[in-house]
Amino acid sequence: MNRFRLAALDRLAAADPGLVRLRLAGSAVLGIVLAVAALLPAHLPLTVMLVGAIAAMMTAFTVNDATPGAQCVTLVLAFLTGAASITTASLGSALPPLDSIVFVLLIFVAVYAQRFGPRGTALGSIAFFLFFFPMFLQAHLGQVPQLLLALAVGVLANAVVRFVLLRHNAEAEFLRVRRAFRARLAAVVRAAEAHLAVGAGERTRKQLRTSLARLHECVLLIEDTAPDVVDARAADRLRRRAIEVELAVQWLASTVQRTCSAELGADVRDDLIARLARFRALMERDPRELPLISQTGEYSRMLVEGSRIDEHAAPGDGVRKALAELALADDRAQRAAIPEATVDPLGDEDDDEPESRFAYDNGTRSAIQAVVGGGLAVLGGELVSHQRWYWAVLTVFVVFIGASSAGATFVKGVRRLGGTLIGIVGGVLLALLVGGNTAATLGLIMVCVFGMVYTARVSQVVMAFFITSMLGLLYSLLGTFSLAVLWIRLAETAVGAAAGILAAVVIVPVRTRSVMLDDIAEVLDELEEFLQHACGLLAGEENVSIIELSRDLDRSVEVVRTTIEPLTHPVNLRSARRDYGWHVLTTLETIAFRARHVAARAQPGQLAGTDTERLRQFTGRLLANIDVLRKALDAPGGPTPGTLVRDDGTPVADRVEQAETRAVLSSLSHLDEAVISLGGVFGLQATDPRAPVK
């Protein structure tokens, strides 16, 4: 039983690095409990107490500023914003045309407010939902004082949970992230075992790719949380070691896939699987004990066997060597993870110039589309139900929040509709299950709230399921539950999704490809900056942390991953477009991977002296290729702005004594090839200066 418990905890740590989502969901539930407990002695109506519960839930869910001080400010602003929304919604109930007009305008405000960062997104969402729920609860103007009291109690309940009961503990979260890193590293090794066991297969290949992507997410989390626990120098060292581990893991996965394509005897295959399993057993130990891994016999045996492999390698030796390199990189990373000092809380601030907050761009167009979609939803929703038209407007708001293109809106609309349909079934079953039992109904509502917050960042379908199930229970609690009401909810959701998609496609449409090209241009800008500073670092002309620059490049690629999802999603029935999307994404991921490799290995002045001029030639040609590619992205479908130039072989020495330098040069060459491959995706030709002139 203990083994199963530990396995379950490992899976939880791997699924939720740092248990961030668990803390958010727990904060929402605990805040609701505190708010309701504080309001109960006042014997307020149920609808009023529900507003307090909603305020506690919304502030837990949306307020996520970087510092406690900023969170305090946002909570105060959330109360003021919520008070204005509740008052206006209650006034609008007496003037029916006013409520629909203000509700639609609030969509514009909430969608447009996303450009103001986390605080803008939080306040926009709170303004919208605290206008919506009084309509849902049919609040009237005479209840406004009680509703404002409930709002204040809900915000205060969240503040108590946020700053006292479930206060953020940087060291504990960092340890949880390290445990998640161990679990995800073990998941990659487990997937490699499965891939070897079946002799390669599409399913195991997909599992391997998924586990690598999740490990990469965890590496980014380590980079985010490390400065909160250790000093700047130690954080930089830890980031470098974590990237080294990721590179070693990716090399192991690639080697396993290549090994599967060769003829392997059953004994060799079984031996490799057993080695991977033993290594995984070492990885699954408590990270606080992991420096002792270097003292185990298994660890020493892997290093010795890996060092004996030469050009006359036997079958499976590539996997053995990759495993030894991973063991070495992992031991270094675990030693670097030991906190040595705390970071100065008054550290350097981001002094980048703020971008324009008021401009006509994709965000503004999305806000305009949302208003039009909201107006259409009001008209269509009124045809379905004169009393519950606001569900259609809510759907428009949900599909436009976070959507940057027509394709993204379409995907979110489909997910919302699918989750609502499944949630209706769940809501009916749960309502029948509790059978009017108030305590059981409240308990299941808390479960739905927890599930909604916990899955919000993972699956919109599952989140919509929990929302609809919770609403069915709320209807049951309010004594208005019926199957007809839930079917109206589904119909309104369909109307809202259709209105949002229609507005996104017809009104100043933002095409997925257009947004994708803009995001790829941002990736190229980050890559250009990375190469310029990497050249200066390697030449000994500057001492800059290119780890940070590689991280910025990673973030840009993640933005493209989100943008391109409508192309790669199964809802896209055109296989050619799906293949195109995957090709673009895979090429960008390769660029980011090679940049991380350079960042992990590069040292100041590593190529100073006689190699400096060749380094400048190499990076200069690569920067010129990036410029040609950027021009092609700026004018898609236009005349070719030029051709890409391949490496003529001179910048990279054939023989370099230091292994670290060889690794950097090799990664730069692979990065060059990845950029040329990206140009090929967009129809750019590449010339080879070594080819004879005809």
C-alpha cells in the first residue's frame, strides 16, 4: 500500500509541478468555506451568501500578481470593481435594456484589459463575472448593501487564505518542483523502456515526446522558482545544470529511438531495459537524498561502462553511453540545487520600456469581435430563453478570453460546447444523487469548484464539465432545478459559441496564420539577440547570462505552440494543414533546443583568439539568414526576399581538443541547420558556397 501511495504522490507531483494548481484550487475552496462561515451568523439570504462565495472563488482564481504587495493592491481594486459591477447589475435588473447593453460592453473591457498584464486580466474577469452572477441569482436593487457586504467578506476570506493559511512558501514549492522534476525525468525513462520493449511504435513514440515536453515545462519552472530560494549566482548555476540534464535526457530519447531502428538481439534489448529500469529507480528517490546517487555502485558502473565505448561500439552501447552522461549531468544538477543563500528581495527590476497600452492590434480586434459576438448572443439568446439569455453572452466571453485568432476562438467554442454537454449529464446525475440533501449538495459544489480551478489551465472541456455540473447543483440548491433548464443552458452555450465564432470569422478576422507569422517573427527577434550575445560571450567581449536569453527564446516558442494549436488540433479536418503546423512547431522546438545546448555549454572567452574571426563570420551569416527569413514572414506570398546561405565549413574547426568547445560548435552548426530548415518551410531556398559554380 505504501508503494502505491508513493507512486500516486509521484504522479501528482509530475502532473502539477510545485503543486501550484493544487494550492490554487485549495485556496478557492477554503476561501468559500471561510466566507460562508463568516456570513452564516448574519442569517442572510442564500443568494447573498453565494455572492460572497463567488467573490472568494474569483479572487483566488484570477489574482496572481508576482509579489504579495501587488496582490494586496489587486484585491482592493477587485473589491471596488466588483462593487461597481454588482450595483450596475442590480440596477439593470430594473431596467431590462440596460443590463444587456452593459453586459456586452463589459466583454470589450474584459478582453481588452488583457493587454495590461495579470492585474488587467484579473479585474476584467472579476468585473464581468460579478455582473453575471447577480443576474443569475436574480438579485434586485434593494439587496445591494447586503451583496456588497458579502463581496467584502469574500475578498477578505481570500486574503486570509492567501496571506495566512496557505501562504506561498518559496523553499517548499522549490522542493516540490524538484520532486516533480524527478517524477517527470522518471517518466521519460519509463517511456524509453516501453519504446525499447515494443521495438518502436507510434504510441510509445508519442508517449516519449509527451514526457519530454512535460520535463521541459518543469525545467522552466525550476528557472522561475530558483531565484526565490538561492542567490543569483547559484540560480544561474542551477539553471545551467537543469538544462544540461534536459539535453542529456533528450539525447537519451533520440539514442533509444535510433537503437530501436537497428537489429537488436533479445538479450541486448532486455539488458538495456533493465539498465533503464535500475536508473529510473535511482531517479525516483527523494531529491534531498539525491547527491548520494553518485556514491551508489550502479552509478559508478554506468559511468565506467559508458567511458569504455569507442568507435567500435557494440549493439546498445549508444544507449549505455547516453545513460552514463545523463547520470553525470543529473548528479551535477542535484548538487547545484542545494540552497546556499537567500535572494535579495529588493533585487533587480525589469527596466524594459513599457509597450504601448493603447493601440489597434490583434488584442483590440479581438475585443471588438467579442462585443459584436456578445450582441449577436443577446439576440440569439433571447430567442432561446427570455430569462436566461446571459448564458450565451457568458460563452462569448469565455471563448474570446485568451484567444488570439479566429481558429483559437473556434477551438475554444467547440471545447466549451463539448464540456457543457458532458456537464449536463453530470449535473443531472449529481442532482438526482443528492436528492435535496443540502449538506451533500454543498459538498459536491465544493468538489466541482475544486475541479474547475484545478483543471482550468489543463483542459477547457473538463473545466466546462465542472462548471455545468456545479450550476446544476446550484439550481438544485435554489429549488429551480429541472432537466429543461439544463437543456436551455446547452442551447444558450451553442448560441454563444456560434455567435463568437461568427464574429471572429466575419468581423475584422484575425487569421491563425497571420498571428503565427507575427509570433514566429518574435522568436526570430529573440534568436537574433541570443546569437549576438552568445558571440560576444564566446569571443570574450562581454560577460552576459545567455541562459536568460535562451529562456526568453523558449517562452516565445511556447507562445507559437499556443497560437498554432488550431492548425494541429484534431478538430481541423485538413490533414495537410495539421502536418504543416506540426512541421513549423517541430522546427522551432529544434531551434530552441539547440540554443539551450549552446547556453548550457558556452563559457566566457571560449573561442577567443584565433577562432574569434571565424566565429564572427559564422554568426554573421546566421544573422543574415535570420534577416532574410524575417523579410519572408513580413511579406507572405510575395517575391522571395533572397536565399539562405549554408555553412562553408570554415567557422567550425575539424579538431578541437576541449570537449565542451566541440559541443558548443556542434550546437551552433545544428542551430544553423534548424534555421535553414525553418526557411524551407516558408519556401526559401538555400545555397551551398562549397558547391562548384556552373
